[in-house]
Amino acid sequence: MNSQLVNSIHAAKVHKEVMKDLHEKKIVAPGKSVNEIVDFIESTIKEKIKYDPQDPLKGGCAFPANVSINNQVAHYTSSSKNRDIILQEKDIVKVDFGVHKKGGIIDSACTFSFHSKYDEFIETAKKATRYAISQSGPDVNLGDLGQKIEEYVTSKEVTIGKETFPLFTLKELSGHNIGPYRIHHNKAVPNCKIDYDQRMVEGEFYAIEPFIATGSSHSYYDDPSNLLMINPQYKDSSFLNNPLLSVLYNKYNYLCFCDRWLENDFSMDRAEINPLLQKNMLQEFKTIYVPKEHHVAQFEHNIYIKNNGIIIITENEYY
């Protein structure tokens, strides 16, 4: 068994334990705040993975915990710059968080709802992810897989309350393969029909994540943009010429981080990294939305491609 698979399985065990806590301890529930949920996830990951601030790349959070509510699709995390949000009974909440062990990344998500009217919608989203996984494997054409995912989802409809909705996949968003310290490596897993002649190959890791929506297949980006990452085109030689970039690389490598982490880890204000953003040495990621009247759900699992099939690294009873 290769070392990245061993490390990813270790990280997946921690991810499953944290997700179990979120459900059984009702950490994600009406009355809870986003700040509270994010703090629980990240502090629990660090405790379980035995995070060492003197050796931060040995294991820890693979990216800031995302808690995206209602028409927020993804990429929302808490920040001292944002007003805290209290969950309500009517909310649909996408919780997406990551764990890494020596760069072996687990990136997996679950949708929570607190009202029975969403049960069919949530279950359909969960089944769509399972279907996408069932169609994955060695030599699978990723463009063809995207078409199958879209056809599966658009063949369904769900009733929410008294209204029946057709379903769509969000075309601008995709799954992805995962590399050491690289959450989005070099291949996408489309969620729609697209001319994309790439294939799954033995030894690769993938995040499979159809985003299921009512209303339309389109999403958009808007503030806040609290997620940051060193631009992968900048390699070690670039860091020698920029001490600040070198500091960030030694702490995070190419893992995603956020302004809240900069404050906690370095007492650093967001303004101090603006020169790196202006030079495109850092990338920032805005929050993703659908229109307010639409509903969206996400389940995400990680798989490993074997020579004769796959290993589902993250799936369990909760997601």
C-alpha cells in the first residue's frame, strides 16, 4: 500500500470521527452559530490528528472548515470580518471540511437540514453522489462521467413542501483529483456533459461531489472571499525572493488557508498579504451562490483508483 493511501486512510478516519460528532452531538443544529461549528471542527481535527504547530505540515486541517447556508453553495468560512450567523430551523447547511496526514488530503462534505420537507431532496443528493462513485474506476473517461452524472440528476424531481422541482447539477462546479498537499490537483470531475478527454488512472485520488440544485444549473461568485492559497505555479525558487511567501509556504505548503488563520497563526492582518495577491502569488476564492429562491445540496466522498476498481475512502452512515 503506497504511503499517500496510508496517510489518506488515517486522515479519513479522523474525518469520519469529526463528522460523527457533528451529527451525534448536534453540533450542526438550529441555534448553533457558524463560528461555533467552524471552531469545533478545526479544533477537533487538530486534537485527533495530533497537530504540532512546530511541524504544521505533518498533519492538520487540509483547509478552513466551510459552512455554507441555503443559497450559499460553498467556500464560506467564519472570519472576524464577517457577522456571525445563527442557524435556523428552515436552513439547509453544507458542511465541507478537510483533514490531511503528511499531505494526504481528505476533502468530504455533508448536507444538514432540520425540517422533514427537505428529506427527499437531501436523499436524492446523497444518491447522486453514490451513483457518480458507482460509475468511477480505472480508465473511466471523465467527460463521459460528467454526462452520466448530469443525466442521472436531471432525470429526477423532488417535492419540497407543496412544490415539485426539476433538478440540475451546477455546471460551473466540479469534483477533482487530489495530490500531496494539493486539494485540486490537475484533473476535474465534471458534473455535466462536456468535451473533456481525460481519464481516471490507477493510483489517483478523487473527490466526487455533484452539487444538486433546484431552479437552474448556474451559480455565481460574490463576497466574502476569505479563502486563500499559494498559487501552484510558484515553486520553491520563488520563495527565496519573497520572505513572506516563504513563511506562508512553510506553514501551509499549497493547502488552502484563510484570513482567520493568518490572524491566529501570525497575528497578521489581511492587508499585509495584499502585495502577494496583486502579484498573483496568492489566489483567493469567493463564496459561491445560487439565486436566493433556489435550493442546493452537496455530498462529497473521496475515492482511490485501483487497477481493478476503487476504494471509497470516506463513505459511512452519516454521509
